Amino acid sequence: MQEATSSPKIGAKSMGVADRSTPLLRNYWYVAAFSDEISRQPMRRTILEEDIVFYRTEDGKPVAVQNRCPHRSFPLHTGRVEGDRIVCGYHGMEFNPDGSCALVPALNTAPKAIRLDAYPLEEDGPLLWIWMGDPANPDYSRLIRQEWCTSPEWTHVKGYMYMKANYLGLHENLMDLTHFPFLHGKWNIARPEHAAAPSKIEEGEGFIRQREVHHDVGMPPALVEAVGMKAPFDREAQHMVQIPGMHQGRQITTDASDPPKADEQHIIHIMTPETQTSTHYMWAMARNNAVDDEELSEQIRVVGEGAFMEDKVALEDIEELVARDHRPNFREKIIKTDEGGIRVLRMFARLAAQEQEGMQEAIAAE
Ligand code: FES
Ligand SMILES: [Fe+2]
């Protein structure tokens, strides 16, 4: 593990940093949807540029198969689910959850040569994960389970936003708390002096973790009352990135009691690439205090959704401007507080290069 060195220098974003031209990472689990989005009604969602249809079998098991009918490319999500099969709305071909063909009505048979790609899925509480690599070899060590998801001691609020921007911008945005007092000024989440709080960054095999401490922060009054906390409050914010599709945040707020009381919250941000310029942005905020307080849940949801919407709009504005403005010599300027985000982009550039190398070797070996 290496500690970050802090440098006062201003640099330019350069080679070795993942961007819109970096191939999307395939050998990972991504959150495809919230579990409650998937029902007996077929649902279409494009992930890593692959059009996929989701539904549930009669006993509630989630299914994900390619949405493109192998016969005439008709979108299967416009068809129907019958029993455990999805039925194409054009000529009625039927497919099993494993992608195999169950029936071609015109031939009254089920040819082995006709089949759909099927995707490994894993349900973890409210999250439905999909493996986008080789379907025969899903790597479960890369599945980041959230223990709060399934614990009765925790409750959460969540939301989905469709974002017309590359997913990497969200990773940069989330490692950077310096934008809070400005982009999210109206929510009183942080004061301008919090922007200058120093960050501690650790980088190890397959992860980047960043921490910062803010003094005298705000707390929702209902939470203060539920935990019996005494102002002023200090907050340690922790950020962890291990896979391309998730940023895990953890906030520990301590008070002025002796000994100090603490409140812990998990905030996960899910960025599942639809394409290089569009992202399924999902988020969830979990707490284990005042879990039955629905009014508090609603307050947290309103602030979370309001602030995350500001990030989404900012990233969409950036994406639109970058697509429109062609300055051959333009390089974004990087300042010290961008270091966490830059490290994440470097990690993804390295992983993408390794993945491409592996694919080339596999092709050569065939
Ligand atoms: S296009 Fe689907 S059955 Fe013909
Ligand atoms: Fe933000």
C-alpha cells in the first residue's frame, strides 16, 4: 500500500488516465437495476452497449437475456413472458431463461443453433447485479456485497437517474468533495472552508480509498434527537472504489458528548455504463439509527436526490460541451484536490489495458 504524496503543482490531464475513448470494462459485476424494477413484465436496459431484456420466472428468479431476437432482430421486451419463457412478438419463438430455444412455432421444433446470450445474475437485497464478462466464468470475488442491504437493523432510501454522460465523470465527481459548497450550496451540506479539508488517499491491490474529516457539520435534527447527539458535529467521510460500477461512501459523524456518540451512514453510488456517453446512475443512502422514522427517510431522500440531480446535470453539461468544443490543445488542469479522482481514472485505464491484452491473447490462442 502506498500513501499519496501531496503536491502543490498544477498539471494537465494526460496519458494513462481513462476517458471516453477507454474501452468499457467487461469482466466485472455491474448493478443492472434495483430488484423491485424487475417483474413478470419484460424490461429493457442497455448495459455496456448490449441491449438486454430482464424479467422474472414464475418462482421469482430474475432472468437476463439478449433483447435481440436471433431470427429477425425483433426486440424481445415488446413480446411477453409465458411461464418461465420469453416469447417473441414477431413470429412467436420461445426462449428459456438459459437462452436456449424452447420452440419455433413455424417448424414446431426447438433448434439448438438458435439461442440467446444469457447473463449471470446475483440478487443482493435491493441490488440486482449482472456479470458482463464471459458468462461461463463469473468472478464472484469481484461482487461487492453490501451488508446493510439485507440487515433488518438498517434502512435505506434509493433512486435512479438516467444520465447522458460517461460514467467516469461520476467517479471523479464523487472523490471530490470540494464542489459541495458550490454546486450543492443550497442544501447546506458543507461550508466553503470544508472544500479545503485535506484528504488522505490509500491505494492498494484493486482499490483506492480516500478519507477526509470535516468539522462543525450539519446533521438532520431528527437524527440528532434519535441518537441523542450534542452539537458541534465532526464527520469523517470515507470513499472506496474497487470496481468500475460502484463508489462506496461511508460517513461517520461524532458529537461533543463524553464519550462521543456516533452515527454511521452508507452512501453507495452506482454508475452502470449504458454506452460511452450515457449511464444508469443509481444511489442508495442507508442508516441504522431512527430506522422507523419515515419523515426522516423522506428528508434524506429529498436532499440526496436534489444534490445528486445537480451532479447529473453538471456532468451532462460537461459531456455536451466536450462533444461540441474542438480545441486540439485543450487539456483539463488538475489541482491537488483532484488527486483521488485521477488515481481512480488511472486504475481504470490500467485495468482496461490489461483486459484488452487478455482479449488479444485469447484471440491469438484460438
Ligand atoms: S423475429 Fe423473433 S421470432 Fe421472428
Ligand atoms: Fe456532488
